[in-house]
Amino acid sequence: MATAVFYFFALVVVASGLLVIFARNPVHSVLWLILAFFGAGGLFVLLGAELLAMIMLIVYVGAVAVLFLFVVMMLDIDFSALRSGMTRFLPIGGLFGIVLLALLATAFGAWEATEATLALRNVETPPPAEVENTVAIGEVLYTRYIYVFQLAGIILLVAMIGAIVLTLRKRAGVRRQDVRAQLYRDPKTAVTLKDVKPGHGL
């Protein structure tokens, strides 16, 4: 039964990944991406990594994929122009893809797993009967690799600030909110009372 479920989720992930690339509608691509995340979460459950499965569903499906969907639906993007540009640079992109595949094939072809490597990997993993996988991940992440974890958070913070700075542009003719002027305004000059008589407009 577990083997059949594994092949089912694997087929869902592979098929959804292909449909993400080949779907003509970008909204459909995002929906297929969500289905691929669900399939990956099912594979994590089969591996016994329930925490990673929940992170996949909560973070990627609940935040990242929904953000992609809102961006695609709300921004006025000319996808026909994007496709024309893609076809123009397709030979260069294909060349880079071939080089990347050659590098990956070389790396995986020379990859050898020795017995010492497997023994060291087993040392890091506590027995599942004694410690739950969520507790084991927390102990390793927040004790041995706490500095790396904090460094990754700082890098993400810098990337977020950089994205905000790069997209912040001051354009002429756009009215911006002046919080200081709003706080220090005088009601005597900001509000005008009109005595409207019955039957007459302003």
C-alpha cells in the first residue's frame, strides 16, 4: 500500500511540475504548482517527516503560491510580449540549460556514498522511538546550526529590504501620504462648516 501511495504522489508531483511549465494560462500554472506542493507534502508524510509536510502546506501553499496567484491576477502583465521575448532568447537559454544538465550529470556520476558517510549520517539522527522528528529537527536547528539559521534569516531580511528599496520610486503627479501634516493639522483650517438652507445645494 505504501508503495502504491508513493508512486501516486510521485506521479502527481511530476505531472504537476510539467503542467506548470507548459500551461498557457499563468493562473493555471499557479494552480498546478499548488497541486505539486500537495504531492510533495504527501511524499514527506510517507518519509515520516510530518513537520516538513506541514511546512510545505502552510508556508508554500498558504503563502507563497497564494502570493503568486494574487500577483498574476492583479498585475496587468502582457504575457504575449513575454512569450515573444522568451522565443527570441530561447537558443541562449537552451545552451545554458545543456551546460547545467552536463554539470549535474558530472556531479551525480562522480557521487559515491561510502560506509563512513552513512555512519556519520546515522549519528546525527536519533532513534525515532526515543525522539520525535519535530523535536530532533528543533534540537539540531536551534543548537548546532543556530548561527547558520540566524544568518539565513538576516540574508532574507536584507533581500526583502533591497526589494523594497529597488521598487520604491518617486513619480511626479502621484500624491503621497504626509503623516506629519495629518497629525499637526489645525481643525479650524482643515474643516469648513456650511450652512445649507432647505431646498438649496452647496
